[in-house]
Amino acid sequence: MNQAGRKTAQGQEIMRKFRAVAFAALVGMALTQGQVSAQDGDDDDDNAAAGAAASTEASPQAEKATRASKDVPELILGSKQDQFSASQKDFQLIAGQGYRWKITAAGGLEYKFHTDLFRNVWNNQIVINDLEVHMDGAPAWLEFDADGTIQVQFSTVRPGIYTWSVPDLADKGMKGTITIK
């Protein structure tokens, strides 16, 4: 092979390596584009501007998931007038969205809140009196031995219809559904 042929072969080899490196860089950027660290979703500052409230009236099909966590309407278990009431029975969420959900006991009873939702979402944290519990798994239930609020932060992963209840009081109407579309 003459000198001109060697230079052409070397140039082609350099171009192949350049293309391989450029392709690897492009793939790397594409893969990291959607990644978000768990700390980025840590919005326990109760800033109302961080996300709009999830509405059970609006159609979740029309909504799209955003990077900012949204507030689920607060669930209030019991009241001074009716210990077996629930402020809302059914909730509608969208898949792939981060949420903050305040669950409050207000009826003066001991409430054991149970839902199969927790096993089908990515749990970020539970906040009680500004104290955070970070988990690597789902809680079995939330128990209110006294009136108070527990905030659960999670990201929806699996669409479906999930149930919530206060098992000992479900026959008195303390139950409902959570639909993820």
C-alpha cells in the first residue's frame, strides 16, 4: 500500500472512532435526560406553588405528568360531629406523577388507614410533624392513635384501581378508591 492509501485508511479509522465516541455521548445524554434524583422530588416545604392540586373533577386523561409534585386533596378521617365520616371517598391520579397526600384523623378515634396503593407506587417519604421517614419499601398501614396529620409523598408507577379503608370501620363508610390512569 502506498503512502496516500495509508493516509486514507488512517483517516477512515479516525472517523470511525469519532463516530463511535459521538454516538456513545448522544446515547448517554438521552439516557440521563429523564433521570431525577430522589432529593429533587423532596418537596416537603408545603409550597403551594410547587404543584397544582389534583382534581377529582377534572379528567385525568387530559392531564399530563409533570416533574413537580402535586397535592392530592386531603383525606380527613372523622370529625367532631361524625367520627365515621371521610372528607372524600374516591381519588383520581395520573401515572408517572409525583404526589403529596395529607391524611388527617379528626374524629377522636383510633384510625388504622390501610391501602393497597402503597404497594403499587414509589414511596418517597412520610412526614409527621416535620419529621421525615424515608423508606425502601411500602408501609403496611398508617395508624392514628390520636388526632393529627401524616403526609405521604410518592410517585405513581402502576395504573389501576386501588382501595383504601379503615378496616374496622369500613362497614360504616370509611372506605374508597384511588384510581391511577
